[in-house]
Amino acid sequence: MQRRPSSLTILILSLTLFNTLCTNGLALEKDSTLPDDPGLMMSTDLVLARPVGAAATVTGFALFLVSSPFSLLGGNAGEAWDNLVVAPASYTFHRPLGNFDKPDPNEQPQPPMEAR
């Protein structure tokens, strides 16, 4: 009789795979030989990057909840919150559509085209 893997095992393996894929994808430099089509960049951002960023934000929040007792004891709860929740949320929700560059924290957001 074969034993099925537990839900926790599947969850841990899925999160590990997800983290590995996301980390490697974000670490790549922009290839200058690729076409710089704004429509393609925006659609890729909308279909792939935004859902992955939202999932990373939710996963980061769950990891923050698990790690918060240790972060509080270590005195770095604010740093854990910033790295696990704020960074993925900022990348997902505060970045212009189609812009994959890391946002500058000191840069003020541009008003919409209608307001200019």
C-alpha cells in the first residue's frame, strides 16, 4: 500500500519551487536583444507578473505570521514585514504596468495621463 504525501509536504514543496522560480526570474538582467514592445511588456506584466506578485504578497504575509514570534524576539519584526510583505506588494501594486524595473522608493508616482 502506497502512502500519499501529506498536504503540508505538498505545500512546502510548492512554496520552495515557487520561491526558486521567482528568485531566478527576478535576478536575470534585461537582455538588450529582446524587442522592447510596450504592448507585449504590458500584457506579460498583466497576465504573469501581477498574479505572481499578488501570490508572493499573500505567501509573504503567511511567512511573516509564522516568523513573527522569532522576529519579535530578535528585534527585527519591522525588517521582516518590509521584506516579506511590503516589498512584493510594492512591486505588484505600485509599479507602472509593463515596467519591470525595480521601483525607486524615493520617486513620487506620476499622475494619470488625464490629470496632466
